[in-house]
Amino acid sequence: MEYDPMKALLLTLGMIGFLSITTQLFRHAYLTCVAPKSSVLEKYDDKTDKDNTASLSIEELTKQYDDVRAQIKVLNAGKTEQDKAKANIWEEPFKSEDKLRAAIQMWESRNREMMELHFFWWCGALCIVLGLIGFWKGNRWLAVALLATGFVEMIYWTSPPIRIFGSGPEFEQLVTWKLIYTTATLVLFLMGWVYLNRVTKA
């Protein structure tokens, strides 16, 4: 049997890609359907000091942050910069300002991740379409490069996100979308593998 470097390359890339995609799919499925969303220790938390900022929308966070900033502005009226520097950040309203600022930054970070996921996954899909067209046109090596680029892009941007303590609904939404995109990536990958196997045999 004559050795075909193209088939060997496709087989190697195919095994690596299949392993990467299925591993991520199981991880996303666990985070979405199985992983516990709360802790038994929550019932022991001080209800007056419980941080619920993770469950708030960006509009609610912004409104509360504006209110706290207004309180601080009134509190600091007439004070020197030295007096302001001596303020205890663990007391209200400085404590609430710090929590709300962190929550807004977290929301913005998750929202940015969501935008990047959508954009770069579809960039990968475009590369795959161009790669399949390249195979159809007979330019096999360029086609393989485009297909590899497309699937690497998809796999990278659907990689499991880092769970941070107190992650809110934005994290759950991000994981759900990653599960959807990973499933779509696996379907495209298997379809492409079957198609390329037929083409290389022809």
C-alpha cells in the first residue's frame, strides 16, 4: 500500500481534535447539568452581610453603584485628601462601593468573553467552509491548513472558563453557550472527517 502523507496528517489531526473536543464537551456538560450551584455552608452565612451582587443585572449594579458613590461624595464633602485616605474601606459605604465595583468588573469580563466566543467561533466556521471549498477545488494542503485553523480556533474559544467563587448568571450563560458551540464543533468535526475520508480515497 502506497504511503499517503495527506492521509497520515489528517488521521493525526483528527485524533487530536476528537480528543480535545470530546474532553471539553464532557467538562461543559458537567458544569451545566451536574456540578453543584451552591454550598451547604450558605445557610450559616450572616444574612445581613451576604453578598448578592452576583445575581444582579448590570443595570441594577450600576444604579446601586451610583447611589453608593453619591453617599461617599456627601460623606467626603469638606474633607481634605489626607482625611479621605484615612477612611476605613471595611465600613459602609466604602465596603459596598468595593463590592459593587468588583461585581461590575466581573460582569464586564464575562460579557467580553461572551462576545469573543461568538466572534471567534464563527471565524473558525468561516475557515472550515473555505477549507472544504479548497478540498473541492483540489488545493489539498491549503485546505488542510484552513481546516486546522478553523477547528483550533473553535476548540480554543470553547475551552472551559475559570469558575470564580460567587459566579453569577453570566458565568452559567457563558458555560451554556460553550456547551452549545462545543456540540456544534463536534458535529462539524465528524461530518468533515467523514467527508475528507471519502475525498482522500477518491
